[in-house]
Amino acid sequence: MTRPDAEGGVPIVLTAPLTEIIDHAGYFIQMSMASLPIWLEGIINKKYPKWRDVEYNDDGSARSMPAGIRVLETSLLRHFPAGDVVCCYPADLDKFIGPATRVVAVSTHNPLGVTFAAGVYTSIFGSSRMPINSHYSRELFAAIKSNPHRDRFKVIVGGSGGWQIEQTNSYEELGVDCIVEGRSESVETLELFDKALRGETLPRRVDVQHPKERDGILFPDKRTTFGVVEMTTGCGRRCQFCLPDLNPQIDLPKDKIMDAVRANVREGNKQISLATEDMFIWGQVHTSTPFYFPNREALLDLYSSIVETPGVEQHVLSHATIAPAVVDPVLIAKLSDLLLDKSPIHLKALSTHPKHKALVPLIGLETGSVRMAKQIMPSKGVPFQIEDWPSVLVNGLQTLNENNWFPAMTLIVGNPGETDEDCRETLDLIYEVERRGLFAFFIPSVFTPLHDTRMEQQKGVTETKNLTPLQWQLIMKCWKMNLRPGNASWWGPAACRAGALGLWAWKLRKLNGPGFTWPLFLFASAMPERIMARMGKIHLGRPLKIKTRKELLETIKPHHREFLRADTGDIDEDIQPRRPSGPKFIGLVPHGSPAVSTAAGV
Ligand code: B12
Ligand code: SF4
């Protein structure tokens, strides 16, 4: 059944690339499609034959849409009548675009794949511009461009990946009139849509304001992809390369989060994921406690309300930071008790949970070089000093692993000014993790200067053949370690080895330059790493002196020690922790406070 008004077209049609809408196989399907080149799409089709299946509302509109487009829809519905706005899947555009259509608005996360972590993997295989997701994004833009009513409507693009179109100047090629940088709640966004409805010419780029107060952020009352519900904006740790950190540090009110959770369930979604840069700041933004000492009670209260909501069958973590695991290991243990049962992720070889369930938050490791860390992320590990970054990482990972958290940790290869020694130090840290039997999925990506960040003007490595042997080793060592849990079978390692060597012989050795060869042999376990190191072909990580948690706590500035929790242990007598805090911390988050983060100068 289609909407009665569809014949003449809906004035405002909202859509997104199919590969950014689908969510039935968990986060990893979208992340793989952002990284694998289109010629490897068969792998996805084989593993998830139904990935293209989507659910519909009775009027033919989309049942599920990425959170960004849902918030845009909610923003527009404050100003335009419901009949004038529709969200539809790319395949249904022709049903909703008609002579009355004045705007087709596209939300996109990563349309051209030129962001970190995505570009590098496709380029390893030789076609840096066409990850699967880009292919489907381009297909969407081509369909809009060739629509018979194209001269009557404007194409407005927004979302976290809009900048890629501007940076590559793809306006003409993709048929885009205007890119919106920023959030849809702003007055400027509504004015832009008004302008388009009047048929006026639009500027190429419009920068719109981010709400500075919690109440300015809107929550959709409909189903979102992966059940994404916003939890916080901004971060506060101030990493130089980071884009979301430029947004105001805001934690969103629990009642609104819960309404959005219930809306998802009502519309048939069984999974929920809270979108955040760092889940651990929620409940501790603009309180009298610095945000990097997590508000345990508030977090446990929020997460228990979510997983206990009838109809929520699955819950997935999004982004986090590692230092809170060192600050409050009890919080990690209690969160595990709450969340593990509802995690859809199973890691048989790693998890001690009876059903082998695991939690896999995304956490930034970025570099193991203290010199580099000081330059690009001096506050990443607060309340600890950045000089102790490797120790914070190892201690944090140990606590996480003990509680069945196996994070996906991102690393940046080729930071501006990165030397071979920086790379060796990162390898040292990775080998130290391996030596200690700890586990994380290490996801190396090549430095990409993201627009508007503090490192926007800096240059990274643009082609994989320019990567040094050590940078290649880091990438391949990470992937070798990532495959460990899947290598439990007798045939796993052999298949992996044969496949990697076969690909190398066929294609990869020509594409990726001479620096790639030995790291690829390392990945394929062609010979023991010790021997390769003795031959001078690879760097065998040097053992690191890692501080204990107790030693780390002693480095916390005296005026911050009062925020440590006595029940977490390892605290010396001369450190004065506060008493175990009770529910008094719940709800202390002031509403509508000006959002300025306080990481600087810690
Ligand atoms: C949840 C999430 C995911 C999920 C789900 C994505 C989905 N389709 O729903 C998963 C894990 C799958 C994912 C994957 C990836 N992600 Co992601 N993700 C996020 C996260 C945490 C939240 C996104 C979100 O829903 N936010 C809430 C909504 C409401 O915000 P929003 O989408 O930005 O929408 C607002 C505005 O942008 C605007 N807007 C949105 N659309 C439109 C459209 C129009 C027309 C207008 C006017 C305005 C507008 O209005 C909205 C609010 O008012 C963000 C970080 C963040 N906090 O934003 C990273 C983030 C967007 N992801 C990022 C990256 C790099 C990736 C990956 C490339 C990672 C990888 N290597 O695999 C992939 C790419 C996936 C793909 N399909 O290509 C980067 C983006 C970098 C960039 N594009 O330059 C971010 C910012 C993380 C970061 N710290 O750097 N991601
Ligand atoms: S920890 Fe750093 S990279 Fe991560 S969100 Fe915060 S500022 Fe950005």
C-alpha cells in the first residue's frame, strides 16, 4: 500500500544509502561494507544472504532509518505537516518522488569511503574509491539524479559523511545541491528547507549550529537502525584528530533516552545501542566530579533500565575510553552482570560467560608511542598522565578481558611526523598485550585528516605503497592477532595462510610495494616471527615495563584522589578516596547547563 499523496509526490523525501540503513546482522556488517571493496561483495552475500531485506510501514515508507535521518525527520515535523515529509528506502524513491517533490534529503555516514579505517582496506585490495558502502551510496545518488522530476527538487545532503562530497568536490557528479554541516535541530536547517520548498537556489554548503544545551537535542519517536539512541554528544578528552570532540559535551536526559528506547521496541526493534563517544561520561557532565571519574550509580541505573525494558532482547555498546576501566573496575564488573546476557556477540574462544557472550565496545588506542600520544592526544588517559599511556592501556584491557569485554581498538598508522621508532613503540605495546594473553580486536587505520578537526591541515599517507615496512608490520600483526579467536579449528590457520599467500602472489605484492612482503609473510605465519626478526625483516616487540594499577593510582594528582572509590582496592593509605558513593550521584546532572568540557589542563 502506498500513501494517498504519493502519486503527485511528497514535498520532502528523506533517504539514506541502503548499506547504512540495514541492521539485522549487527554492527559488523556495516563496518565490513565500509571497508571491503565492491568486488568482494560476494563474501557478504554468502554470509548474510538476506542483508537486503527491509521492513515496511503500511504506507510503503521505511520502518527503520539511521538515527540521523530520524532526528532530521523529527526536526522537520516541528515545522511541516506530517503529510509533507516521508522517509523511504532507496528502492522506493520513484514511489514518493513526483511533481510535488521539492527536496530530496540524504543522510550519509561515509558515502565515498575516504574516512579513516575504511579507505585503507579497500586500497590494500587495489580500488581505494569503491568500498561496498560507497558503491551503494553512488547508486542512490545516481537514482536521484536520473529521476524524471529532478529539475523540480533540490538535493540536500547531511550527516557525518557529508564533508566527503565537499572535500572531493563531487557535487556535480553526484547531483548534490547543498551540503549541511551540523545538526538538523537548528533554525538554519529549517530555513534551508523552506528555501528549497520555495524553489530558491541553495548555497553549496551551510554550517548549522549544534545545540549547546541538553534540551536542544531532539529524540525521534520512531525506529532507528541498530536501535541507535543518543546518549551523549562531545567527549572532553580533546584528541587533536577528533571530530565529535568539537561538539559540546552534553549527556542527555534519561527520560528522553528511555522514550526513544520504548519507541524502537514499539516499532518492532529488538536491539538498542546508545550512541556516544564515551559511555563513561554519562551522568558526570558538569557535576562537581570531573567527567573522567565515572558516575557508577547513574550508569548502572541507566543501563539496567534499558536492558530491563520489555522487548529489548539485544543491547550493543558503542564507543568508550579505556581509562575508566582502570579508575573503576567495579563498574566494569557490574555492567557485565547487567549487559552480557543481552549481548548478541559470542566469542567462543575468549568468553567465560556460560553462553560465551561478550561485550565489544569501540575504544581508541591510536598509538603506543608516548611521544606521539603527547602530540595528538595528551588528555586521552586522564586522570592518568599520558606518559603512562601503555600502562593505562594494559591495565584497562586486563580489567575488561576479566569481565568478558573484548574491545575493538582503533590505531592510527602514519600520523604526521610519525617515525620508525614511534611505530616500533606501538608494536612493542601490541606484542606486550599478546605476551600477557590479553585480547582486543586491533583495527589499524591510516591517518586521514578529517575536515574541521585540529589536524585538518596535516597530511597523512595517501597510498598503501607508501607505507613503511614497520607500518605494514603493525597493520598485519594486528590482523594476525585479530584472527586468533577464529583460528581455534585445525583448518583455520592453514586456510588463512594459504589464502593470504595466494592473494599476495596474485595481486597484492604489485599493489602494495616491497614494504608489504615480509609483514604479509608474518600475517600468514609463513615462518616463526623470531626467525624473521633475526633475519632483520621484522621488529619483534620489546618487553615493556608496565605499572600496576596501584602504581597508576599513585600518579593521580592529589586533588583528584578523593574521587577514587574505596571499594576498587589498590588504594594507599595516603590516598583519600571518597566513601562509596550512593544514589546521591544520580540525577545530579544539571539540565541545560552551558556545555563546555573541562579536559584541558588536567
Ligand atoms: C552509531 C555509529 C555507527 C554505527 C551505526 C551507523 C548507522 N548507520 O546507524 C556503526 C557501528 C555501524 C558505524 C559504522 C561506521 N562508522 Co560510525 N558512528 C556511529 C556514532 C557513534 C553515532 C552515529 C549516530 O547515529 N549519531 C546520532 C545521530 C542523530 O547523529 P548524526 O547521524 O550525525 O545526525 C545528525 C547530523 O549529522 C544531522 N544530519 C544527519 N543526516 C542529515 C541529513 C540532512 C539532509 C541534514 C540537513 C542533516 C542531517 O542531523 C542529525 C542530528 O540532528 C558516530 C559518532 C557520533 N556521535 O556521531 C560514529 C561516526 C559517525 N562513525 C564514524 C566512522 C568512521 C564509521 C565507520 C567508517 C567505521 C569503520 N571503519 O567501519 C563505519 C562506516 C559505516 C558505513 N555504513 O559506511 C565516524 C565518522 C567519520 C566521518 N564520516 O568522517 C564517527 C563520527 C565516529 C568517530 N568518532 O569518528 N558507526
Ligand atoms: S577519546 Fe579522543 S578520539 Fe575518542 S571521542 Fe574523545 S576526544 Fe575523540
